[in-house]
Amino acid sequence: MVEQKKVFVTDTKQLEELHTERDATGMYVVCKEHVELAIDMFVDEYEDAPDVVDLKETKFSDWDPPVKCKECEQKAEFLVV
């Protein structure tokens, strides 16, 4: 499981970019580097803690997650939902 820490975003451009890159379903598919930012965005939007799913350990029957992080184009490793 990923350690969840509160991230304070000081760069509003980075915050806006993640908002626009977020999947239309309210899920964030991100690399390890951006998982904390995705958690922070989820909490800001939904005022609740998200579930963090390790994509290496989880298979979906009806959905193929994106292979790249929406934020930086690195390999997607986590689903924040």
C-alpha cells in the first residue's frame, strides 16, 4: 500500500493541469511520483479519503486503465478513486 501524506500544492498551474487531466469518471491514473498529488486533489474535490489501487496487483474485467500517467506520461502505477 502507498503511504498517504498530505501534499500542499503551491503551483496553481500544476493543480489546474491535474484537474484537466483527470479521467471523466473522477479517477486519477498516475505514476508513483504523482500519487500524492492525486490523493490531495481527490480529497479537495470529494472531501473524503480515496482508495488507492496498485495497478500491478489488480486486473479489471471490463476496463483497461491507461498505461501512462496523465500528469507526466510515465508508466501508470496507481488508480486513485
